[in-house]
Amino acid sequence: EAGVTQSPTHLIKTRGQQATLRCSPISGHTSVYWYQQALGLGLQFLLWYDEGEERNRGNFPPRFSGRQFPNYSSELNVNALELEDSALYLCASSGSRDRARANYGYTFGSGTRLTVV
Amino acid sequence: DQQVKQNSPSLSVQEGRISILNCDYTNSMFDYFLWYKKYPAEGPTFLISISSIKDKNEDGRFTVFLNKSAKHLSLHIVPSQPGDSAVYFCAAIPTGTASKLTFGTGTRLQVTL
């Protein structure tokens, strides 16, 4: 079974540009979560998509946005990049909302390392 | 507002000894807790979990203890091995339907020879 895949693995952008990060969940998983891990910080929740809808949003500015496609893959967009957006962006997937516990939480991808220069 | 806290950013333990990683939470609605392990350049991987109806869960060398009254959980690794060197995150889910995991800031464990 393929795990959660994220692309690209590394991304370098200049300040003010836009970045698009992609995530493919485990087959059968309908929920996708995005987290940011900045240097020295824990995993900060960004966005949660389930069944194509945004279910919850973390404390991030509106220039962080995303969507979930009918095949449950997801995209995270970061507009007007700032230097402090440099971080590891992790995507995770889980089964339906009611089964996340039985699935032992999330399965994470390896992340996209975004560097803003 | 950090609802899940790991106050020790790092921990160094000798191989063969016990590693104890601690986690505190403030939200009484959390009723399911998980520990994840993360190596550099990889995503976190699930390690062990515990429901709030239990106070202990064991899986091989890993044991998680939950003290609900103190809103505290700990992960014990016995015996510690060099391959255990990683960053450990505790995470929590609130009561009810599944929701987003809230993670702590992580503790970097180094197991020395």
C-alpha cells in the first residue's frame, strides 16, 4: 500500500512569490491535514480537508489556503511568501472522521521543505 | 495558546537506560493521546497511543502512562537504543468525532553509547 506522498520534496522561492505544495493521501483515506514545522517549533496545524470541504483551519493568515480534489488529493497554496514561511510542510491523511482513532491517528508524508529567500 | 506542552526540548540518555519523555495538556476535552517519532527529513510515524479510560498502555519497549487528574502523560522507553534517537511528539484528540490532532513542541531524544 502506498503511503502519503508529497511533492515536491524541496522548493525554493523568493519572497513575494507563490508556492504550491501537493499531497496524495493513502488510498481510501478521505481526510487530509496540513501542518507546518518551522525551525525549533512543533507541528502547527494549518488546514484540515475532509470529503472535499475545509473542516478546520489553524491560526494562519489567509494567504495560506488549499483545496481537496474529488480523488481526495490536496493542494496547499501559500501566497505572498515571507521569509518566515520557510519550514517543513507535512501532510497527513486518515480515514473518515469517525474512524481516525481506530486508524491510530494520522499517517504522515515525508514533507515538503520550503525555503523562502 | 499551547494546549499540549512538552517542556523538555531535549533529553540525553545512555544506551540501555530508561528514557522518560513528558507531556502536559490543558484541554480537559482531550480524551485520546498519541506519541509520534520523527527522524530528520521524514514525516512523524505513529508510536503508541492511549485512551483516557486507561492509565497505562504498553507495546514492547514503549509504555505510555496517563495521569488524567494531573493532565500529564509520559512515554517510557526501556531499554533505550541508539536507534531511538529522534524527536518525539505527543499529540491529543478531543472527545467526540475525530478532529485534528494537536501536537506538542517535541522532545529531541539522543541515546548515547
